[in-house]
Amino acid sequence: MVRTLSAMTLLFLASAAHAHTPICDCYDNGDDTITCEGGFSDGGTAQGIPMRIVDTSGRVLIEGAMSDNSDFTFAKPNVDFLVEFEGGEGHVIQIDGRDIEE
């Protein structure tokens, strides 16, 4: 029994050590473009992570992916919008365009 509990504890700790949290932040470039930078709390790159810009009804305005430098630049929409960073398995970060500042 003690051996089983020890093994389960080790498995839990090993999986927790490999967990990583997605991180994404966006800023207004002041030239009608927005740049978002992303990554993971364990230092992992966001290269290739899907990005979507949607209006408030959920209609996709722009789709793309993070670059080799883990950034994504897009033309600022003329409507209220949300930025969606697809961090994997249920980890979608949404940033309200009204919260993005220079």
C-alpha cells in the first residue's frame, strides 16, 4: 500500500513538473497594427500556435499563427474584437481588444 501511494505521488509530481501555462500579451503599435507575443511558463516557445481575431459575436475576422519569434502582428480591426491564443487542450486565452494599449 505504501509503495502504491509513493508511486502515485511520484507520478503526480512528474506530471506537475511538466505542466506549462500559456502566456499571451498584446500591445498597440500606434500604426493601426497590434502585436501579440506568446509563450509558456516553462519557457516553451509559442511558434506555430494558432491565433484568431474574432468580433464580439464570435465571427472570425483574422486567422494566423505565432511566428518563429513567438509573435503575431495584425491590422487593428475597426470593430470591437477579441484576440484568441490557442494554448492547447482547453487553454484558450482571450484578450479584449479594448484592453490593448500602446
